[in-house]
Amino acid sequence: MAKGNDYQSLTKGLLFALLLDRLFPSNFWGVGKSVSPRDEPAQYYSDRQYHPTIPYYPSITVTYLICRAIYKLIRYATFPLFEEILEELKKHYDPSIGCYGSIVIKPPLLDTYEVQCKIRHTANALRLKLMFRDIDKTFFNALNYILSKVSSDGGWPAAPDSKESDPYTTAIVLSTLQMIVDNADLLWEEGLPDKTVQRIRIYIRRGVNFLKQFFKEKRFWYFITAKRKGKFIIHTARVLGEFPHLWKYDKDLFKKALNVILSYKKEDGWPEMPGEAPTIEATITVSWSLFNVLRLIDDSTLKDTVKKVAQEGLNTVMDHLLSRLKRGEEVIMYNVEIAFLLELMGALHDIKISPDEALLILNKSDRCFVHIKLGK
């Protein structure tokens, strides 16, 4: 069983690994696997699973998830890294459309690029800006873009030109809209009309109805863009974890989705798909989802059950990671899973990293980038 000092030291080590995974010099993250410990950052492009022939710059969605995890650990909104990320975010904005997206490199001119709009990236850009109180004209333009892309069934598609609503994209948008509603007073001072807030509330309820109808038909959720739609265990967990406010809008649907997730738990964690063996990656994802819904559940019995299961999942992950690290073996995970793990450890064991400590870790990772650039 992992001890308190184990959690604290591993948290700092994982934070360092995440910082090494930035795509220098952008300070963003993409979709890739992180190795801890190691001496140099990974090189990869975001969204490659959707467009394998087109290289992309980093992902706003991945960057948001990682920034959220780091922010929860240090609780310091003016941390230098966050300010640099907000500056980089400007490059991912298309003023002609009012959206955020992936930056597409135009070979052979590597300094030529264009922004390809993505609904989920736009939503997560809004979450980044709201988290760090960076409210400007682009925020409201991006909000209008999102509202304009809603489908007739109340959901949002993964791609702007798609006709098929995607549960995962819808959950991200709903979480963003809920965040806006929860910060309505702040945004009103910045120019958000009350009538827009009322309109957003209607969009949220329509989006919840889409999730309900999809679940009623499929008995789970999955990512429309995923090649293996059978990963519905972790996909259902991701949807629920992204939009825990579902508890507020439809407790019955929330409980049904939760029961699907809990029903596939095994002694050593969760599998990605039915019939497969549990994996550390899936166990991290599901445990994070369970933790993320805890703050909204007001049923004490259910809350205790969910917390117990989330803690069991974290214990399984920690025992696995620590045993490998003690044997001197590399630990390889997707950086989003590391972000989820940081949130889990921070919340369930009240782990915090002071801004000064975080700055030391950031500076250490920056020195690694300089050494790599100089060929050292």
C-alpha cells in the first residue's frame, strides 16, 4: 500500500514528466505517451489519430486537461507557465470564424500554418480562458461559434461539418456551458447579457436530452470518432467525468451510466472493453471519472460508495507504479492519464505543491529543453 510520502514524491515526479512533454517552444501538449523518469521530451503531434497524414501542432483539449490538473495542485493562476499558454492560445484562434482549433502545418513551408476549427478545442479554450480569468472579445466570439454548431438533436458533432452528434464532444461543451452559467456574474461584468445565460441553460437541457436518448439506445456512450467504439467502459467514464453536472439535471441517467462503469470493475481495476484484462490506463481514467463526480453527488450513501471505489482504483494504480519504479523500470502513460492521476492523488490525499516548488520543477524542465536544443 502506498504511503503519504510516496504520493507526494510521485506527484512531483509526474509533474516533471508532464512538463517535459510540452512541445517546445509552444508550451502546449499533444497526444502522446510520457515516460518517467527520462531526460528529454517526447515528439509527437496532436489529433494524428484523426488525420494521420497531416502533422498538427499541440492540442488545446489535452493542454486544458493538463493545465487543470497542475492548477489544482498549485492554486496559483498567475504561474508563469499559464501566462505563456494563454499567449500561445492566441495562435490557435481563427478571427474570421471566431473559433479555436488545431494548427495545421503547410509543408514544405514549416513556418506557414492555418487553424482548423474544432468544437471541442474551442470549448476547452473557453475553459482555459475562464479558469485563468482571460475574458476578452475572442471569448464571446468563440461562445457564439459553439452555440451555432449545435445539432438538431441537441448534441454537438466532433467535427464542425459532421451531422452526427458525439457524446464526448457534447459532454465537453456542456461542461463549458455549465462553467459559464456558474460564472455568470463575473461574465455579466465583462458583457455577457442575461438573455444569453438563459439561452445557454436551454442548450444545456437539450444537450442532456441528447445524452439521455443516446444512452437509452446504446446503453452506454462512446466517442463517434474512435476507431474502436467498443471501448465504451472508459468512454462512458470520460463522458460522465467531463460532465459531472449530469447529476443535477438527470439523476436517473447519471446512476445508470455509473452502474455501467461499476459493473465492469475487477479486482485489479477496469478494462477498456468487455472481455479484456484490466489496464492501468483504463483504471486511471475510470478512477478519475469517479472522483470528478464526487463533488456534485448529494446522496451520502452513493457518495461514500463512489469514493471507496475511486480510492480502490487509485490504490491499484499506485501499487503498480511504485513496484515498477522500485525495480528501475520505465513507466509509460499517455500524458492525459498522468493529468488524471495528479488530480486523483491531489484530491484524495490532499496533496499540494507550493508555487515556489512548482517553479523550481518548471525551471528544471526548461533547462532540459535548452540542453536538447544545444545538443547536450
